[in-house]
Amino acid sequence: MFWLIGGIVILFVIWKLFFEEENPLDHLPGPKKWPIVGCAFSLLGTPYDDLFSTMLEFPKKYGYRYVLKIFSRRILHVYNVDDFEIILTHSRNITKNRPYDFLEPWLGAGLLISTGSKWHRRRKTLTPTFHFNILRNFSKVFEEKSRDLVHKLKNMPEGNVDVLSVIGDFTLYTICETAMGTQLDCDSSTSAVEYKDTIKNMGTQVISRLTKFWLHPDLLFYQTSLGKQFARNLVTAHSFADNVIAERKKRIDQEGSLVKNLEDTTKDNSKRRLALLDLLIEAESNGEIDVEGIREEVNTFMFEGHDTTAMALSFGLMLLADHEDVQERIFEECKAIFGNSDRTPSWSDLAEMKYLEATIKEILRLYPSVPFIGREITEDFMLGDILVKKGVEVLVHIYDMQRRADLYPDPEAFQPERFLNGEVRHPYAFVPFSAGPRNCIGQKFAMQEMKCALSEICRNFTLVAAERGARPKLKADIVLRPVHPIYVKFIPRSRD
Ligand code: HEM
């Protein structure tokens, strides 16, 4: 056995040294490459919490296009808007890179991670689901959950609030009701409580695995306590979603489909409300998706639809707490729309909140919830003058690009006005929702939800930073997170 393994290693080394095909990317800058291993050891030993800040130094050292070669894996990192445009608009290089594989047991081949013709079919089926006219049906949920959030904040003990935990509940409850029609906040059954914890834990477990290369093979991972916990969570998440889907179908059989009669669900007194799930069930009856597909998409919406908005809102509250002038302008904008009324915002009120919209864009410029996007190249293509060959992975660094001083004067400053005065000129200089065929299908949904929550908060509170001017250390997994909690004081304000 020893001889066999030794022989394989020697053959591998000979192949690497003498026969491995040269790749044009090998001429690009990057950390020092050693024979065989490449730069596999350049980040080894960097604690996970320091990885993001360490990587921020790389473009300063190696420029806006560099390569990390790990054994025979080449990862091309790009930071130029022109490169973003070429990569994100490529119609065939749409396959996600390897880290997404660890989400597969949970999300299956749903819209986020599928590729090729399966992704094309799904995208076609799901695009109408996120049409503005459909989203209008969710306005009542956004309003109610925002009102509950304000109520919760008003009833919290005076002092600093850990915003991530409060906002995390808000976005989870919102997506759960809009995607599945289930009110997690009103459901104290064991399965609902378990589901809530599961959804919150699974992302962290996926990331824990991602950062420990020895846990990558399934065979090892599922033997560890982390792997066993993950497997238990999978059962909880899948059986909860399966039950909700079955119940919803039963109700549609008994009472008819809401999709055929959309107008009714927007009315205040309508007892039944539309959920994204209803549209998936309708698509099933038209033969466009099967039951497994419905489950994949429900899980995908739950995953993509809560952490992303939670992080944007939390970083947003932190920035607002530091900028009273911005809070005041939002408050004044709301006053012009609502007068002294305390009604919650309607769909058309939200459309009028232009300054708030610019503020949310500026939040997403500084803290894009998805800080980078990965692709596995399946077809050779030219990136300017460089041939990028099949098999390479590409990382598109949204966070870093959106803080480039040549694109944004005084890039670290929080200035919502940038998005009102035409400062943002290049169409790919602002891409928190990505761009091209694989852009975020939920972006309008997310913008409406965030507008609703932030306008309600600014109408009801003055925000005060726990530590003025402090900016959190960041880490990135699938979303951008602060390493430590963000604290903000919410001081109730009068409406005058
Ligand atoms: C602030 C909020 C959000 C941000 C910043 C955001 C950002 C993104 C980005 C950058 C991508 C592309 C990922 C990639 O190419 O790897 C993406 C994809 C996606 N997002 Fe969002 N997202 C947000 C909210 C949402 C919400 C609320 C939903 C669902 C209700 C959603 C559903 C999806 C789905 C299904 C995809 C995959 C689309 C495809 O590949 O065809 N997102 N999002």
C-alpha cells in the first residue's frame, strides 16, 4: 500500500513539473508560487476572523487582477469594472464556484446553485414570480412585520440594542410569511421553533465546514459532530418545508388557488394572503416544475432572503446612527409623505421615498451583503487581452470595487447624495445585486422590504451609535458580517 501511494505521489510530481500545460494566467501577479503546491500556504494559519482584512491587502500588493494558485486550482481575482462587465454578462459562464457545493444538501439544485439548462428553465419559470405586481401582494406583510419590529424596539430595555439579533428575526419572519405563507413569529409549535433555530444555524455550519479543508470530503464531514448536527438540521428544514408545501396544496384543493384571483389578496381584510409558494404550486400544475423543485426553491428563498437583508439593514442602522443629518432627511421625507398620520407605508408611499432609496444604495455600496461572487469557468473566454481557460475559478470582488477612490471620491464616507447627483456613472460600478443573467432575482423584494423597515424605524426613533465613528471588523462567508455585534440606541421620537 505504502509503495502504491508513494508511486502515485511521484507520478503526480513528475506530471506537475514536466507535463502540466501552461496557463496564460500563470503570468499574472499574485502571492509567491511554490512548485507543486502553488500559494497553498500563503493564507494558511490566518485566523478565519482575519481572512477578510488580509485579503483586502492583496489588490494593493498585486493589482486589480491577480491569481491565487492552489495546487492545480487557479483562482483569478478581479476588481475592475470592465472585467466585472465581461464576466457578469457572459451568457454561458454562469456556473457557481466550489464553495456553493456545500449548500447543495440543503438547497438542492435550486435557482442559486443550479446551472446550464436547468438554471435557464427555472429562471424563466420564477422570473414572473418576482414581478412588481406580484410583490405588491407582500406589502401588507412588510408593513405588519415592520410595525412589529418598531413595537419590539419600543419595548426593549433602555440602552444599546444588539441589532443583528432583532433584525435577524424581522427578516426571517418576513421571508417565511412571504415565501411559505407561515407566520413563524406567531407559531410556538416545536417544529416552528426548531425550524427557526435551524435556518439560523445552517448557514454558520456551512461556513464552518468551508473554512476547514479537512471537512470538505463528505465521508469525513458527516462523521464529525458538526456534520451530524448539520445532517439533523437538514431533516428539520426539509420536513418543515415539506409539511408547509403539503398543507398549502391541501388548502388550494379545498379553497381554490389565489393566483387566479390576485387582486383580492391585496385588500386589508383578505384572510388569505398570497405566498411565493402559491406561484410555485401553480407552476407545478402547469408542468413547469415538480415537487422536488418546489422544495428546492422554497429552501433557496429562505436562505437567500433573510441573511442578505438582515446584514444590509444592520450595517445600515449602524451608519444611520452615526449620521444624524441622514436620519433627519429621511424623517423629513417621511413627514412630507405621511404628515402627522401614524399609518404604515403603502406601496405608493414607498415609491416616493427617493432619499431613503439613495440611502439604502449607499449602505449597499459600503456594505454589500454579498461581498464577492464566484464563478467556475466552463468555456474559454477573453478577459481583455487575457485568455481565461475552462477550469479556472473567478472571484469578482464587489466590496473592494465599490470602495475604489477612482470610482467614488472619498470612498469611505457615507454620502447617500452620490446616488442622487449622478456621481455613479459606470453601469457596473454599483452591483450589490450582481448583474447580467445571474443577478439577484429578489432585488426589488429586498429594496421594498428594507425601505419599509428603515422608514418605520426613522419615523419612530432617533438612532445613536454606541461608539461614534466606530467601524466593525468584517468577515465574509456567503454574506458579509461584522466580527463583533453592532450596538445602537433607539430613542423614541415625537412626530413633530
Ligand atoms: C440586500 C439584499 C440582497 C442582496 C444584496 C442580494 C444579492 C445577491 C447577489 C449578489 C446574487 C448573485 C449571487 C451570485 O452570483 O453568486 C443574488 C442571487 C440571488 N438572490 Fe439575492 N440578494 C438579496 C436579497 C434577496 C432576497 C430577499 C431574495 C429572495 C426573496 C433573493 C434571492 C436570490 C436568488 C434566488 C438568487 C439566485 C439567482 C440566480 O442565480 O438566478 N435575494 N443575490
